[in-house]
Amino acid sequence: MTDVPPRFDCVLRAWRAHEAELLGYLSRQLHDVSLAQDVLQEVFLKSMRAGQGFCTLDNPRAWLYRVAKTTLVDHARSTKPFVELPDDLVAPSDQRPAVDELDACLTRNLARLIDADRAILQACDLKGQTVRDFAQTHNLTLSAAKSRLLRARQRLRQHLVANCGVQFDTRGQVCCHVALGAA
């Protein structure tokens, strides 16, 4: 280090003043002293490359810490762990899953319902209108609208089971669906 050109004197002075604390910082971040020394060497090279620009810095210590931090980030990005995928991993299929085909089946079967059933299902279940609002706009009592919605849902359910292979679990939730084509 004694054969360093004079233009690097300010870099070497700052380096000597902060090298130990930078090593401590990097060691705490990396939990590996030898790896910290490697990263510290990269920081030193970057400071030497800055040359005379380094000498004009107001706070060389802050600059060295900032460079150490970005060097840590660069190191972390370059050393992301690589995990081999198992040979028996199944490639994704280009076909839509059967449950995704349920939307087409639902549309087909809504069209098969009578107008009154389709209207209340579309308004309340698909568009989010409240049963109370539906009852008011269709001159029905709330009780009548609730009964109509319940019956419409039951008829739609029968169509979905018969035409789409939909199956329900013990709580009445859709658990399975088998696409049966354009039934």
C-alpha cells in the first residue's frame, strides 16, 4: 500500500479509518467473517475506482457504508439459492380445469330457467341486489321474494347437477365438477 499514487491518499486515509467498523458491519449482516472480508474487498475496489471523486466527498464514512450496503444487496441477488425441481413434477396442462368450466355451464343453465327464476338469480346472486330491493322493484313482499329466490336456486341446482356433473359436500357447497361438454 505504500506504492499508491498520491491521488488515492484520501481514499486510503478514509479506508484505514473505517475498515474495521465496515468489516464488523458486514460480518453482522452476513454471519460469516470470510464472506464479509470478500464483500469488504469489493467495497475497497469501488472506493479506489471512485478516485479523486472520493476525495471531494463531504462524508466518506457515509459513502463507504452506502457502498457496503449496495454491495451486500448485489451479493444477495447473485447468490440466490438454486433448487432443483423434482423429475416427477407434472407440467401444467393447457386445458382449463373442470371447475373453471363451471361458468359456461352456469350460463347455459340459467338460460334454461323460466324468466322469473332467471331474473331473481341474476339480480340477487350475480349482480348483488338485495332481496328487499328486488321485492320493492317487482311489487313483491319480502317473504315472497325470499321464497322465489330459494325456489329459483333449487331449480338451478337441479340443472347444474343434471347437466354439469356438479356435486355438493355435506354442507351443500360445491365440492366437485366434471365438465360434461356442451350439455
